[in-house]
Amino acid sequence: MISFPNAKINLGLYVTERREDGYHNLETIFYPLAMNDALEVVPAAKAKLHLSGKAIAGDEEKNLVWKAYQLLKQQYPDIVPPLDIYLHKSIPMGAGLGGGSADGAFMLRLLNDFCKLQLDDDTLAELAMQLGSDCPFFIYNKPCLAYGRGEQLHPIALDLSGYQIVLACPEVHVSTVEAFKTITPKPATFDLAGLHRLAVEDWRGKVQNDFEEAIFLQKPELKTIKEELYAQGAIYASMTGTGSAFYALFPSEAEVVVNMPLPGTIVRTGALSRR
Ligand code: C5P
């Protein structure tokens, strides 16, 4: 059985409070993108994770796909069988695109279907939260306003299917843990709950990602990426998540030519279309 975990972008991202548990309260909108990894499970004599595509740094045991498998295997030892798990990585990592979180959440969904566990989305989202703060969103996988650590999710009627979404991914890997250390929490300067009522043309200067300011201080050269996206006619451009990827919304009919000012790649994509 195969599935295709997709990336996300953050429309606005405000870090509003440091919590007692060491995490931070956020206000953001998660928006799913048509950009995918591939994840397949096949019955096997012994469980094993097979990786291909972009090289993943770090321990395989820490891979969220493996953790998701172990989580359900522990809960349902008689139902979840040994599996060959094939993960093909295409979504850039350390970029704020949520690829690792999507892989973990999609593994829960895949096992739920493959093993006929019949867990509903809310139960899967609770399990996903044990894998990481961004994982529950990928269980629902539709535009959502998010609060708390990112797990308090409210679907929002926001449709970007009429736009080209261009990603600019510099070869800069950002550690989420380190990114949060650079932030001084403060109240959100814009109420994202009203974003769907604001024309995309009016987002610039209003809808912000709090991590941009911190990363621009450390790596001022990243500013040139956002400037290039606006210079080429982006209606709105921002860093996603804790970075380092930037996205830009362009009119669907525009012939977009973006030159990456730093080493890295440009990826053309769009909103994830709902089936
Ligand atoms: O939840 P996850 O494991 O993805 O988080 C990785 C790290 O990012 C946490 O250990 C924490 O340092 C930071 N984080 C945070 N507040 C959040 C989400 C993540 O401080 N809401």
C-alpha cells in the first residue's frame, strides 16, 4: 500500500508565549501543498525502513516514519505485522515545509488503512501529537488555523488553488529547536482568524512570520530571496515555518522567472487539490 505525504506552508506564524513545558504557543495557518514524498509498506519477515531520494541526516530510529510504526506496533502488537517500509524523500528537509511531520502522520494513516485499525481522525491526530507538534495537521490535511503547539486545529475556508506557489529553498538547514531559542514571544500583530477575509494583495506587510526577523539577523543574505520573489511580481512572499524555505504566491497566468540568488533550488507547485 502506498501514500504520498505532502508538504505544507505557514501563512503567518506568530510565537506568542513560552510555556511551562518548554514548548511555545503559536498562531499560524497550515496550508497543504502539492509537493510529495512517497511512502509504501509491504509485508515482510522483519520490519525495516528503506530510504531513497534526498539523503536524510541522522539516526534512522529517529525517523518519524519509524517512530509512527513503533507507536502503533506497541499499541496493536497482534495486528500490526512486520513490514518493509519504503520512504522516498523529495520534500526539502530543514526547510519549514513539514516533510518529516507529514511522513510520520501519513505512516499512521497508512497503517490505520493497511491494518484496518478503524481509528478516526481525532484519535489519529492524538497519536500524531506524540510524534511532533506539526504532525496532527497532516491527519486532517486541509487549511487550518492552528493554536497551542500547533495541535489545536480549526479548518479555515481559504483557497489558494488559483495561485502558482513558488518555493525558493536555499541550502541552509534550520534546526527547529535552535530556531525557537532565538525568539522572544510576543502577542500576534495580526489576527489570522480573519485572513480569509483579507485579499491576498493586502497580506504583504500585515501577515508575518516571527522567525524571519531572527533568521535575517543571523543570515542577512536570506533577505535577497524574499526581495527577488517580490521583484519578480509575487503578490505575497514569506518564509515558511522556522525556515529556511520561502514561498511566493503569483497569479496563475503569470510567466514567473525567479533566479535563486543563493545556492539552492526553485520549485514550482500549488495548493493541494482536494479529492
Ligand atoms: O514537537 P516537535 O518535536 O516537532 O518540536 C521540536 C522542538 O521545537 C521542540 O523540542 C521545541 O524546542 C520546539 N517547539 C516549540 N514550540 C512548539 C513547537 C516546537 O518550542 N510549538
